[in-house]
Amino acid sequence: MPRQASGDTLDHSAYVQLKDMILNKQFESGKLIIQNQLTELLGVSRTPLRKAMAELEMEGYLIRTPKGWYVKEFSLEDMISVFELRAVLEGLACRLAVANLERADFAYMRALFQHAYEELDAKGSGDYYAADKKFHRLIVMKSDNAYVIKTVESFNIIETSLTQGLYRSPHETYLEHMEMISALEAGDGDRAEELMRSHIRGAIDKLKAGIVSGSLEIFR
């Protein structure tokens, strides 16, 4: 007989799949989620689906109402709050990571951005933004601080800010990344923290400027 997946495995599978669908904008913000359709699509029963939805509600992705579940619409204030939290947490992570980063890490980080930046004209910006995510995640993990890591992972801060917010142009951020890597390699944790905070807050300035000018469509 085929082995049945455990309840925990099904719960986690439903959570991961549903979160990916939200992050990939497969649901329209403010539109009711039809649970019967999701159980068929995800291949799970209503129990693991409801557990997954409850967890995503706690993380701020879903809203539960008497009528059902909806994907949360992020306001400008929400996005500013997310970026501010990123600035503080990742700034701290930078300072702490100095003690744990090795020579190979610096070479890896530089290569990530250099390769993606050189391929911008040929391949577009997709590889650069993928490199950006890898860089930020590496810094957080190298902080070796369980509370920083747990907070960032639990609330999916990086994913939320990058998928619900905006990407700054690689031409704006490439040198900022190189400066951060140099500060980390020099063992200057305070400088690295300052640069990371400034780097992330640059997105807040762009958010505000885009809203004021009407040139930036953030919420999709």
C-alpha cells in the first residue's frame, strides 16, 4: 500500500504552496478565496488548508472575515513599516555577520552581483534581483542570531517587501551592494550596519516619491 503523508507534512505542504501562490500574485487582493477550489488545486483536505490559512493570517498575508478569507491589501503605511523593520533587522544582521563571514563568502557575494550586473542588457534584471535576495538572506543567516533569523523568516520580511513593494534599479543599488561587501570584508560592522540601513531606506524614499508623483504602481 502507498504510504500516506502525515498530518504535519500535509499542513506544511498546504502552507508552502498557498504562500507561494500569494507571493506570485495568483490571487487578486480583496477577492474572496474559494476554499473548495483550493483543496482540489493543492491536493489536500479542508483541515490542512484551514491550518495553512490561519498561519498565513498570523503572518499578515490573509484576512479572515465572516464571509471568508481574502489576500491582504498592503497600504503605503504597511509597506513603509515593512521596510523600516527590514532596515533595523538587516542592519543589525550586518554588524553581527562580520564575525562569521569567511573569505569565500565575500567572493561569492561579489560574484553574485558582478555576474548578474554584467548580464543586465542580455538577460534583463531577473538574475540581479535573485542575487539581491540571496545576498540579503545570507547576511541574515550569517548574523548567527536566532531571534533575528526567526523574526525575518517568520514574517517573510524580505519576500513581502520585494514582492508587494518595489525593486530599485540595479543601476541604483549595484555600488551600494559593493560598498556593503567591502565594509563587511574590512570587519567594519558599524559601517556595514549604516550602509545596510541606508540601502533599505532608499526604497522607502522611492515609495514615497512614486506615490506623490503618481508614477509608481505598487499595489497589484
